Amino acid sequence: MKDKNDIFFSVNIVFTIHMAHGCPQKCLCHMASKTTDCKNRGFTEIPAHLPPETQILQLQNNRIWRINQNAFTGTPLLKILDLSNNSLSSFAPGTFQKLRYLQVLNLTRNLIHYIENKTFSFLPHLKELDLSSNSIVRLPETFGNSTGNITLLSVKHNKLQKMGRVLLESLPNLKVVLFKDNPWLCNCNVFGLKLWLESFLYRGGISDGIICATPGIRKGKDLLKVPYELFGACPLMTAHAHLATTHHHSFEHRSSPKHSHHNEHGENSRLSCEPKPKPKPVSLRRAIATVVITGVVCGIVCLMMLAAAVYGCAYAAITAKYHREHLAPARQHGTPEEKEPFERCLA
């Protein structure tokens, strides 16, 4: 009985100390670890009066559906923010921009449908961003300014069909990226992602791979194992643009610490899967004209060969007749000088 009283007394002392430091009601504030534990408390918004020295804020397993723009103004030293298993669907611009020291942001198991451009701007120390187990159908071309230090990105268990390579290239320090359980559409739009993923893995990156969901002939196949020949229907210019952009970005990452982003519509225009242009039908008139000209030329050549043959035959006949008429009698009678050697031989 005494032990229970001691425990109750200790809890009361801790609670009183927490209240003195401005710990929100229903939360537990651990000053030694600078952790504020507000999980499983039924909150619908970020609680007010958070201790300013808080570095770890646990808000998972609540019913938070919105975040006010000034919700984290009083906790500028926050490093780990866990908002998993809530009801968040979108974020106001600048929601997280006050958290300049934030390193880990967990947004798993919410109701997020899309992420706007620059949602996570001004988080220079952010290293881990977990967006898994939502309903995300679209990702932006950039998460925001100063987000180049992200090393882990998880978008698994969402509804993504495609993902822009520009976004991934804006994260030069990425070491782990998780893609699984998304309905990936493996057509021309995923060609650039395939090239990026091959390069990423070659550099030592870690990924769980991309499994195609559509079209049917590629369903269940690992994107990395889909031969390039199966993308033959994609315009050649699209493939060349992807390859050229890959070399361009790799050069930028090596030569400059700051990564310059493409405009928002440039990559989309390059990644658009345009139908392969059909070959133009052959002109019937051109074909007939070609045949006629070829026949005329061949006929002329044949006539010239025939004329040459007739001329040769006539010349041969005339020459033979000349020999018969003029040379033969002379050979038969011969001169005395011509006959003498012959008669001498007979003697």
C-alpha cells in the first residue's frame, strides 16, 4: 500500500512540474529527454502551450484533421515530429517552415491525397520524410527549398501511378526510397523513373523496387526487369530527352552544391506519352511514275544493246564478204614468187 502511495505521490509531483513548465493538459512532458508525449489523447488540433524546449513531439493516434499555420511557432527546436495515424488531408502553405531544426517527419496513416509544391520548404535539416499509407495520387516537382538533405523517403502504400524524376533529382543525398504497393503505370511516363532508379541503385542506393500494375502485359513485373525494347512505342525524342537530362543533372550535382530546379511544366511536357506517329501512306502516283520511268530507261538500254548487236553483225557480214570477194582469188592464183617456195617444199 505504501508503494502505491509513493508512486501516486511521484506522479503528482511530475505532473505539477510539467504544468509549471507549460505542458498541455492530457500530455506528458519529459524534461530530461525534451519529449512531449501527446499520443492517444483524442486531439483534433495541435495542442497549445507546448514547452518551447521540446525536441520530440509525439502526436500519433489522435484525430487531428488540420494544422494551423502558427501551430509550431512555440517549438522552434523540434527535431522529431510524429503525426502518424491521424486525419490530415492537406497542409496550409508554410505549415512546417518554423521548424528549421526538424530532422524526422512522420505523416503515415493519414488521409493525404496530394502534396503541394514546396510544402516542406525551409527545412534544411530534414532527413527522413515518411508519407506511406495515405491516399496520395500526385507528388510535386519539389518538396520545397532547402530540402536537399533528405536521406530517406517513403511513399509506399499510396495510389501513385507515376512519379516525376525531377522530384527525385532534387534530393541529391537520398539513400533510401520506398515505392512498394502503388498502382504504378508502366508506360512512357515511367521511362525516366526507370533510368533514375537504375542510376540510384548503381550509386549504392536502397529501394524496394517498383512493381508494375498496368498495363496488363506488365502487371506484376519489376520495372527494372522490363526490357527497354518494350518501350519501343514511346517517341524516340522522349528517350533521348531522358538520357540527356540524366547526364545534365548528374553534372550539376557534381559541380554545384545547390541544385537548380526545372520549371513546373517542363518535365511534364517531356514525360508526356504521345502516341507514336504513324508512317505516311505511300503515294500511288509516285509509285506508278517510278515504275514507268524505270521501264523507259530499261527499254532504252535494251534498244541500244540491240542496235549495237545488229551493227556488229552487219559489220561482221560485210567484212566476211569482202574477204571472200577480194582476198580469196589472190590466194588461189598467187604470184610466181609466192608459188616458188611452195613448189620447193614439194620437191
